[in-house]
Amino acid sequence: MSPEASALIIAIDGPSGSGKSSVSKAVAAQLGVGYLDTGAMYRALTWWCLDQGIDLTDEAAVVEAARSLPLEQSTDPTDQRVSVGGTDVTDEIRTTAISSEVSKVATNTGVRPILQQAQRDRMSAIAAETGGVVAEGRDITTVVAPDAPVRILLTASEEARLRRRSAEVHGTADEEAIAATRDQVLRRDRDDSAVSQFTVAADGVVTVDTSDLDFDESVEAVLAVVASLTGDAEPDPR
Ligand SMILES: Nc1ncnc2c1ncn2[C@@H]1O[C@H](COP(=O)(O)OP(=O)(O)O)[C@@H](O)[C@H]1O
Ligand SMILES: Nc1ccn([C@H]2C[C@H](O)[C@@H](COP(=O)(O)OP(=O)(O)O)O2)c(=O)n1
């Protein structure tokens, strides 16, 4: 039996602002396994293309960039660093400049199989190293790891997602800040929906709706699903 056969592989998908990244990191940390942020890979490729002066609408050029992307990404859920070609882009890939362009790269159908395969390879390597992995994105439960023993769709109402992203990016969730966040959340989800299904759970995928849960409750809810599906994944009580 390969080491991966008994590994704790957890796939989490969901729309922007549902809590995928923050909740997945906390779950991975509590379970003592590695973490893979697949959205960061699309963001890093977007940054690289813009840095190289590649027109994001030139599909073939972006596919070529995906093939040779010099990406380094940490797997520690408590210390996430992303660098491309030796440049640390951890913060830069979260800026509005990247958030507003990333869907052009994520909806490039030549790019997706390249990053999906890279994600499968990364998941296997992380699981072999740490005994498991929490991987999150838009198509992990359906395309990247449809055989994962734990597959979760993390959702939240449009209102909750806008409020959270607005508070995160603008430090407030007043009307003006929410209006400024709409493009980043709703338009991007609409564009991304053209290539992935992340609003309705596929067969066998458990939905966790965090609309009325605070952050800690969301982490608990995901851990409860993990425990119920694996039987032996109760978090360390320390
Ligand atoms: N259940 C929750 N309740 C309140 N805030 C949350 C919850 N889950 C996540 N957040 C906060 O909302 C923001 C967006 O979460 P994030 O994990 O980046 O979402 P996603 O990766 O799905 O886009 C972050 O500031 C995060 O701390
Ligand atoms: N597995 C994935 C992960 C992300 N994407 C796309 C969708 C998003 O527009 C970008 C960035 O994803 P990311 O998870 O960082 O975005 P949010 O934090 O949820 O707003 O990449 C994807 O198409 N497939």
C-alpha cells in the first residue's frame, strides 16, 4: 500500500469569500497536515504573465507561461509564502490588480489542465510528507481530486461573502466598501463559473454553509465533517 492510501486527503471548494482559505488553513494546522492554496497558483501565474508583459487575452502565450511557471509555494498552513522566479509575491498576488485580472487566466481552458496536474502532483507530495493535505479552490472536489475521502463545498450567502471580503480588503463593511468589493467577488465568481461548478455540491460532496457561523464555528463544522467521514480524524484536544 502506498503511503498516500492512508493519507488524510481533504478537498474543499467554494465561491469567493466563503472562507475556503482561512478555514482550510486552520483545519490543516489542527490536523497537523500540509495545505495547498490552488487559487494562489492561478494568482501567481497572473502576476508572472503581467510581470513578463504577456497579454492575458493571448491564450497561447499564457498557456506557455503556465508550462514554465517558476513557482515556489510553502505548504505550512501557518506560514504561507509564494514566490515566482525568486521574487516573493505573497502579498502582491492578493492585490486588487491581480484579483480583478485572475479570471482571465483561470478561464483559459489550455491553462487549467496544466495547473490541475501540477496540483495533483503537489497534493501527492504534501500527503507523502505530512500524512495528509487540505487542498482548496474551485474544482478540487470535482476535477483535481474527485476521489478524495473528504470533499466539502464551503458556501455562504452573497451578503456574508461581500461583508467578509469588504472587511478584509477595506477594513469596513459599510455600503461604499461593499460596492467596491462587488466586482472582486460577484463578477469574478460569475466569470469563474464558466469553467468550474462550485455553487452546487457534486455527488458525494458535503455542503457546509457558513453564512450564520463565525470563523471558529466554521472550522469546527469542517472538522466535524472530516471526523464523520474518516472516523479517526478528531483534532488534537490540546
Ligand atoms: N465563518 C466566517 N465568519 C466570519 N468571517 C469569516 C468566516 N470565514 C472566513 N472569514 C473571513 O472572511 C474573509 C474571507 O475569507 P477567505 O478564507 O479568504 O475566503 P475565500 O478563500 O473563500 O475567498 C477573511 O478575512 C476571513 O478571515
Ligand atoms: N482550483 C481553482 C482555484 C482558483 N481558481 C480561480 C478562481 C479565482 O478567480 C482565482 C483565485 O482564487 P482564490 O481562491 O485565491 O480566490 P478567493 O480567495 O476565493 O477570492 O483563481 C480556479 O479557477 N480554480
